[in-house]
Amino acid sequence: MDGRRLDCDGRVNLSVATSDQTLDSSMESERAAYAFLPQTPIKSTDAHLVEFSEAMREGKAAAQAEAAEWKRKYELEKAVKAHRHNTVTKGCSNCDKEKLEQLASQLTLETTSVDPTSCCGNHEICSRQILQDECPGTNKISHDKIAARKAPFKLSWGCNGDNNGQHKHDFVSFEKGDITTAERSNKQILLKWESPPQTVLFVTKPNSNSVHALCAEMVRWLKEHNNINIFVEPRVSKELVTEDSYFNFIQTWDNDEEMKTLHTKVDLIVTLGGDGTVLWAASLFKGPVPPVVAFSLGSLGFMTPFCILNRWCWNLASELYRECLDHVLKRPFGITLRSRLQCHVIYDSAKNEVDTEEPILVLNEVTIDRGMSSYLTYLECYCDSSFVTRVQGDGLIISTTSGSTAYSLAAGGSMVHPQVPGILFTPICPHSLSFRPLILPEYVTLRVQVPINSRGQAWASFDGKGRKQLGPGDALICSISPWPVPTACLVDSTTDFLRSIHEGLHWNLRKSQSFDGPVA
Ligand SMILES: NC(=O)c1ccc[n+]([C@@H]2O[C@H](COP(=O)([O-])OP(=O)(O)OC[C@H]3O[C@@H](n4cnc5c(N)ncnc54)[C@H](O)[C@@H]3O)[C@@H](O)[C@H]2O)c1
Ligand SMILES: Nc1ncnc2c1ncn2[C@@H]1O[C@H](COP(=O)(O)OP(=O)(O)OP(=O)(O)O)[C@@H](O)[C@H]1O
């Protein structure tokens, strides 16, 4: 055994955390597959994507159930391939062979019986320590300062902070033909450490003196008062160490391969900046994301509930951040599981080639627009096997619920509470009188294709960054990723969300109607 647990291993899996199903064996096997994904560069043929693409194009796509099955198989196959690749390149043949075979066999297995004891048995999502990320004896990067284990934690579902320690599953009864739903599971989620967190990653907005000064002070305080291991981005490490050799204890990473294993070392992420910094922090994690504590040092700060600088006075700010950090390091705190979208670009020219690109994960949205082109964007959209519509306008935003208050809002989309399980489908300046935005369920796979007869190109951008050109025949496929971004709440998900729309956007601000006295 390599010390890694395939069950609840500290990675927050959206399909577990927000759904209402019991832990059935198919989910167990999917989770086992996902456990391999973040550590391995995914280089697979993506034959299913191509197949799906062809089926869509020719109007032969199978029923929705088939699409779901396709998606499940695709993820599993990818995991197996990725693991095989890892095994070959890293020479780690013995210790994981059994797991690989088990995974491969699960590709054809039918769902078997539920094993409620496979988790902790307490109806809580548990985490387990991750001792090592690689097999002993492999060529893993040796870094003597790197912390070897993560702090385990439990997630529990309570009502407005009332933590009864129970994860209540949604329940649909159809006794005597009457369909009744009972208790909803999506109540406030609480995170409780089982042992103190040891490692914190700081992600900071660049080019800001106040952010830099605060980062240095927080790092110092965490080290001296809590003996916390600190990770920062390479740029920040250089800055801090050049400034003062005191910061030599700080750890960082040298390359993407090392960055990919960050989630196995970091217990908590602290962001100092605005929403863009939260987006940036999320983008560093292509798989599971540790909980994020977002301090607001930007201008709007929709996803950054911890404000310490708006009452700027250094002593007060110091007092406030210490209080916040003490709280999240030592006590249970509410989290919002912010879902992300995983996006694949499928180029028409390369549809029969090996797809070596990993999916791009976005926390806000993927936008497909006309870029520099002066032509209307022309896009064909499918949801699983169903045709949705043709977009003719400036473009389309496919957004998470967290992103509903960002670009999608500007394009007329509704604001959606981040815990609502959905995907927003919002056109940008559609040239049509009747194109209203949609909200689709979170379990669908969306496909947006530039038709062969399109006059121009389209451009996809991911959380406002990393533009990719899409020509006629190219497509973008997206679905909800199993790895949400868990963000710490100041109060709870709902209070924080409403506070953001009131204070950040001045939502529905209007002078109150005057009271003219009782009608005579
Ligand atoms: N017309 C528009 O409103 C428009 C246009 C382009 C991009 N954007 C948004 O900008 C985001 C990138 O943000 P950035 O900070 O890196 O770039 P940025 O610095 O250009 O900031 C864009 C603004 O959007 C706000 N924002 C970002 N995410 C938000 C969210 N989830 N809820 C509410 N407000 C949010 C930021 O606070 C900032 O004020 C994109 O994901 C996109 O949603 C909006
Ligand atoms: N660690 C980072 N490394 C590189 N770029 C970053 C980092 N953090 C943030 N950025 C980028 O810096 C820009 C500004 O960051 P951010 O949005 O957090 O600050 P802001 O604009 O002052 O705040 P707000 O979004 O609240 O208006 C964004 O484009 C973001 O992508």
C-alpha cells in the first residue's frame, strides 16, 4: 500500500458533497478513479469525446442515459489511462497494479450493493491523512521541507450553524404511489478539523504594497504563533526572501509537476486580493482544492467575505486577521462548495488525434465570443443529446452559480446562490427578440460548436483569461467538475451571498416609500 486512501481522503468531491445519493459502489469506483487523476498528466485519446462529437454532428446522439454512461466511462477510462501512463513513466508497477486492475474492471461492472460502512459510518464526509503522494522508491521530487501529511477534517451538514453531526440525505418516498420529498441535504456545510492544520498556502494579488506587507506579517505570525508551514507562489517567495532572510523557511514550487501535488500538502489556502485572486488561486488546482479563506483586499470582493482593510488601521487589521485565522485554524467553520466547470476544447482538425490537453477548470465561467471578429458569433448548442439552440449574437456565457454575479449578470443572467446546483446559459447581446437566459441542471454536459458554415471564428476564454480560438467545426464541451472550490464563510453561505449582493452590487437599492399616515 502506498498510504493513500481511496475513500474519503480529504478531497472534497462535489458529487458526494452536494448530491443526495447514498454512497453507492459506482460512486466509490468513480472516486477511486478520481483519486488518480490529479497526480497524473492526462494524456488519453479522448475517443469518447470524438465519438460524442460525431454523434452530435450527425444527429445520431443516443438517449440521455447513454450520455451519462458515456461521461462516466470516459472519466474512468481516462483515469485508467492516466494511471497506466503514470505507472509506465514512473516505474511504479507493483504497488498500484491491483488498483489499476480494479479500476479497469469497474469500467464494465454493474452497480453493486451499497456499503454504508465504506466511509466513516457517521453520515459525514470524512477526510483521511495523505501520507505520500507517490509510491515509495519512485523518482518523486525530494523536498525536505515539504510537509508529509495533511490535517484530516470532517464535513457535516447542519442548519444555519446548528451542527447535529448528521448528513441528511435527500429522500424521495413513493409509498402507495404518493411522491413525497423529505429533508433537503443542502444546508450549511461545516468543516471541522480532526487535527490542527499544519500547512497554509498564501496566494496574493501582485503589485500591491498593502497586500505584500500584510502577507509578510501574516506569514510571520502564523509561523511564530502556530508553527504553520507556509507555501507561497514562486514570485512571492523570491520577493520575501530577498527582502529578509528570516523568510527562508517559506516553501514554494519550481515547476508545474510540483504544483500539481500542492493539494496533497496544503491544508488551507489564504488569498489576499479581490475576486480575481480567488479565481487565480482556484486555477492553480487542476484537481481537488483545499479550503480557501479569502481576505478582501480588492475593490469589489464578491467571493472574499473576510474584510480587514476597509477599516484601515494597521493594528486593527492585525487584530482582525489574527481573529479570523485563529478561528479557521482551530474551530469549525461554514464553507460554501463552489462548483467549477471542466471544459475541453475539441478541434475539428485534431479530432482523430491523441488529445493531450487536460480539461480547463473555471470557477466563474467560460465565454465564447466573437473576439476581434466583426461578424455575429454563430454557435450551435447541445445539452447531453438534445439540441438547445443556435446563438447568433456577440457570444455565450456558460457560467457556474458563483459566476452568476460576474459576466453573466452583466449579460442579463439571473443571480444564483452558489449552493444551487446548476449551470447558467446566458447569451451575450443575442440578435433576437426572444432569447432569454437559461439555468440548466448541474448534471448535464453542454457542447457548443462553431458550425462548419460559420462566417467567422469564435474565441473561448476561461474566467476571463487564456483565450483559445475556435474555428468552424471546433467545439467546446463542458460539465460540472467533481472538484469544487470550498470557500470559508464569514457567517454562512446565504448570509455572505446576500451581503455581497447588497454591499457589492447595491442590489435593489431604492428610497423607501414614505408613510403618509393611516388612511382616514
Ligand atoms: N462585462 C462584464 O461584466 C465582464 C467582462 C469581462 C469579464 N468579466 C468578469 O471578470 C472575471 C474575471 O475577474 P478578474 O478579477 O480576474 O478580472 P477583472 O480585474 O477585470 O475584474 C472583473 C470584475 O468582476 C468582478 N468579479 C469577478 N468574479 C466575480 C464574481 N464571481 N461575482 C461578482 N463579481 C465578480 C471582480 O470583482 C471585478 O470587479 C471573469 O470571470 C468575468 O466574469 C466581466
Ligand atoms: N497570485 C496572482 N498571480 C497573478 N495574477 C494575479 C494573482 N492574483 C490576482 N491576479 C490577477 O490580478 C488582477 C487583479 O486581482 P483582483 O481581481 O484580485 O484585484 P482587484 O481587481 O483589486 O479586486 P476586485 O476583483 O475585487 O476588483 C486579476 O486580473 C487577477 O487575475
